[in-house]
Amino acid sequence: MTIDVIGDRRQAYLVGHLVSYALGVKGIEIMARGRGSRLASKGRQLSMYLAHVGLGWSIGRVADAFRRDRSTVAHACQLIEHERDDEAFDHWMCEMEESLQKVAPLARIAA
């Protein structure tokens, strides 16, 4: 199986911008190479988690798409998974996953 790096980065931007819209932070901040603000960092963790869970990507694939280390992605996923113990947050994440699964195929159609 070949991984389309450009396509994965496009999908990562889609996830990042979906999260940016939901959080009210600029998508460019979430996708920036540096750490950024606390909210941007949280948005990046959420985005990486959504790519892993919502798109079914491996930790390594998420790391490549977001230009992060695998350990950073794994840590982000652990943090978000732990937060899902909160019922309201879990409901919000379910809504985010559903939204992602609705819009993600659109990027493939336009390509």
C-alpha cells in the first residue's frame, strides 16, 4: 500500500481547519510547525487524535501528515482519550468525528 503524502497533508489540513473552526482559533496556528499558543497546541492534539481515530490512520501516518514525531502524536492521543471520560467532551468529540467523516470524502472527490 502506498501512502499519498500530499493527499495526507491535505487531509491533515482539513482536520486542522475543522478543529480550528470549532475552537475559534486560526487553522494556520494549529498546523504551524512550532508549538504556538496553548489553544493552538490543544487544537493540534485534537486534530491529530481525530486523524488517528476519525480517519483510521496509524500513529506514524498521522505523524508524517502533521510533521510531528510519533511519540508526540501518541502522547496527544493518550491525552485526548483520557479526556473522553468526561461525558460532555466525549459527546463533542463524537460530533467532531461525525463531521470529519462527512467532509473528508469531499477532499478526495475534488482531487
